[in-house]
Amino acid sequence: MSAMSVDLNLPEDRVGPRPRRKSKRVWVGGTAIGDGAPVSVQSMCTTLTHDVDATIRQIERLQEVGCEIARVAVPDKRAGEALKEIVRRSILPVVADIHFDYRLALMALDAKVHKLRLNPGNIHNKDGVREVVKRAKIQGTPIRIGVNHGSIGDRQPGDVRDEPQRMVDLALSEIKILEDLDFDDIVVSVKAFDVPTMVAAYRRLAKAVPYPLHLGVTEAGTLVAGSIRSTAGMSVLLYEGIGDTIRVSLSEDPVMEVTAGFDMLKSLGLRDQGLTLVACPSCGRADIDLIPLAKVAEERLRAMPTPMKVAVMGCEVNGPGEAKDADVGIAGGVGKGAIFRKGKVVGVYPEDQLMDALLAEIDKILVENGKEPYSQKAPKLTHEGQLTPGRSVPAGQRT
Ligand code: SF4
């Protein structure tokens, strides 16, 4: 492989992530991974794969929030048989996740899935492995080798390697099986629940192989704790230029995995996609009940296709100025609120019309930029009534 570029700048001299690590390019259907492609966001269906309708519905929901690759588990023949129809109907490239049984991998290749996730070392039938790899090569189907810390086996007596090294060595031995069969259309992951272990493993792997890396923190947990744990691990690596595709694993609706993934990438300046919501935390100066307003704004603007920074601020005095980076925003007042653009107030509306006024202003900005208006397509509120009336006494007049 080509030599890695050397970056001698100290981190504090530089604004933004390091240049991306150089890697091979792998195509998963129409989604590129590695070699300078935008870091892609993927997720895994929680449906039973043999329930094709439910799986396709979930893939469509994932696509609506920006997901770029969908993985499905293939635990048995019934799931394998469903793959053809899933691939035919799926709006996203489909990855088949397979363990142990090479015949399921062959079924997945018959179904023309866009990528396989399998560890050849786990498949005991070596002729079967050869057959799968030969077919994958002919069809141009990439393979992700996915080493998870939980499944690397117990440490043998006398083994002095640390845990990250045990994962990396296993990944390298899996890679070698594929390379020995003249196969290099490879993506690799070395996930762990423990963040320092995972960070060290990916750093070492990044130096050792030319392949694109799929980042993840395994079994990260529920929405808040899991998103934080995932971000704690992945953002360190992404900021160092390591990582080409990500999955945030959450014990949640997988749609949340995708939104968490994009929020992470947007925070690092690695992707620019749809809504970036700027919301103040609210404080004693707030003249409006900010938290429900921010939630309503997020829900209604989540499907916006054009990148836009939208602010929801709690008071008219400080709000527009504090959010002057935002393209457009709301600042709350008592019973009314201001709409502002780039920190400048452009209109004042009664509180119950604020959200509609914000949508109208967003439409205006989109049209000014030659884009389709959005408000008619905005998702309707699922928690109507959550928006409570503002505080009744202006902050300056409270006794
Ligand atoms: S914008 Fe106003 S309400 Fe929000 S945190 Fe700042 S001062 Fe407080």
C-alpha cells in the first residue's frame, strides 16, 4: 500500500479534523466507502429478516433520515431466502450479516446483496470459504471482517498481548485468509464496548492495513448513554482522520442510530446534512418554555433535505446574538417571539404562530436559494399539545 501521509502540525494549530487516512475505495451498491468518500452512516435492521414487509418498511424509515447502508442479520435459511426480495425492494444497499455457515453467504450472493459481513475464520468448512470468496470476487461484492471484542475468545496462558492487540491480530489473520484467496475488496472493524480498547485497536489497525474502516462501539447502550459512549470513541478516531463508515449501536429504534451518527459527524464538521439545530439550554432569563419548543422544532425540521442551521433561543434579548451563526431562528418573548436571520430580527409573531412563522421563513430562504420549499413536507407533530404557553411575566419585570 502507499505510505500514509505524515501530519506534523500540533493539534492546537489546526482547526478541524486531520486529513482523512488514505485507504482503498470500496463500493457498497452506490455508496462509496474510503479513499476520501464522505464518512457514511449505516444501521442494522431490528426486524426479523424473513418478514420482508417489516424489514423493507424499516429500511425506508432509515433512508428517510439519511441512512446510506442497511444491514440485516441472516441467522437461518428462512432469512437467506428472503434476501432476494429484500434486495429487489430495498431503497438502500443491503449488507448480509452472516456467521458460521458458508451456505448462507452463498444464498446472500445469489440474492446479489451489496456487501457481506462475515469472518472467514469462523467458518469451519474451508472449501466453503473458498467458494464464497471466489463468488464474491466475481460479483464484485465486498466483505467486511468484523472483529468484536466480546467474541475474540479467552486469553491463553502466557499470552502477554493487550486486548486491542488481540483484536487487531485476529482481524489481520481474517484479512490474510481473504488476501491469500486474492481478495482485497475488504472493509474491517474492531469494535469493543470499552472505549480506550476500541480506540487503540482502530489506531493500530489503521497503520497496519490499507482497507477502509467501519467504526463502532459495541453494545453501547440506550439512547443517551449509548450515543455518548459511541461518540466518545468514534469522535476521537474521526478527528484523527480514521474511519470511513460508522454505525452507532443503540438499544433503540435504529432510526435513532442514524440521527445520532449524523449529529456526531456534523458536530465534527465531517458531514453537512439537513437540519443542524442550535438550541439554548434555557435559563432564568427565558421568556418562553424553551424545551418543548426545541423538541417541536426538531421534530418538524428533521426531514429537511437542505443543510441549514436553525436556532431556537429562549429570550429576545440575548437569543439572536448568541445564535448569530444560525441561518434562521426563533427567539422567545412573552406571548410572542421573534424570527431572526443571521442574528437580525426579521419579524415578531404571537407565540402560537411562531413555529409556522419559522417554517415560512425557512421556505423563503430555500426559494431564495433556488430550492423547493419544505413546509408542506414537514412531518406533522406527534406530540401536539406539548407546546405550553410561555412564561407570563417578562424576565425584567419578575419580582
Ligand atoms: S438565549 Fe436567553 S434564555 Fe437562552 S440561555 Fe441565553 S440568555 Fe438564557
